[in-house]
Amino acid sequence: MRRRGKRGETRFLTCSCVDGRRFLQTRSAQQAVVQGLNALVQADAIALHAWVIMGYHLHLLLTPRLVELEESLAILKTRIACAIAKEAGMPQQVWERGGGFDRLIWSDRAYWNILSYIHFNPVKAGLASVPEDWQWSSARDWTKQRRNTPQVRHPSWLE
């Protein structure tokens, strides 16, 4: 499946690790995700609205800006896979084949529902009692408890 996201379209994405393996639970993998997202935000390749890193998947709510979605995701996923391979000392397949889950956000209501779903993912998984307790998420940024990278912001069509 090819990602269909075009510049300016807000998308909800899920990227899953192969066979449900928990590649994203290590600190180096989590830092690679944050650094990769931050690099894309700073390059103005994406506007990032919400994110969460779970053990075997990653949820993103974003709007591609300067390049198509597929190119931004390839950069991000390659960076994460390289960090995981370096830690393991050998190359390995990290991501499920195919495009993963990809949904166009078509309304304000859908946007807020997805944002809430992303932030409550660690709570539902029993990893945190409230969304703000999970370090590997944008929930704290939304509640103004920190200003961490990568910077999150509303899509222009909500303003």
C-alpha cells in the first residue's frame, strides 16, 4: 500500500513493528523517534499535531508540508531502523511491510477524537495512569506541562 497523503492534508498514521516485536521500547529507539520527528518539524517537512511511541507501534497525527508524506515517513522510519540495528549490532527488519494504517482527517471532530486516542494509548495499555505521565508522547505539550521537541501545533484549518 502506498501512502496517499499529500501536502496540506492532515493524516492519522500508525507504523507497526514486524510481528508485534517491541523494538520501540528501548530508550535509544524512542530517542531516535523523537530526534527524527524533530528533524522533520525543523525542516518544515511536516506540521506535527500529536504523537505517541508504544513498544511495538507509533501513532502520528501530522500534516505534510514541503514534501509528500511517503518521503517524510521513509526518512523517519529509516532513522529509527538504523538506531535499532546499531543497538542490536546487526541489521534487521523493523517495520511491517505495507503502508500501515493511514487515515485522512476530514473534520474538527475527527481531529480531536484522534488526538485523544493517541494520548490515551499508554493509559489503555496500562503504562500510565494519565496521558501526561507517559514521557514518549505529546500529551504533556498539549497540557503545557512542558515544551519539548518535537514541537506540536494545530493544523491551519483549525485556526
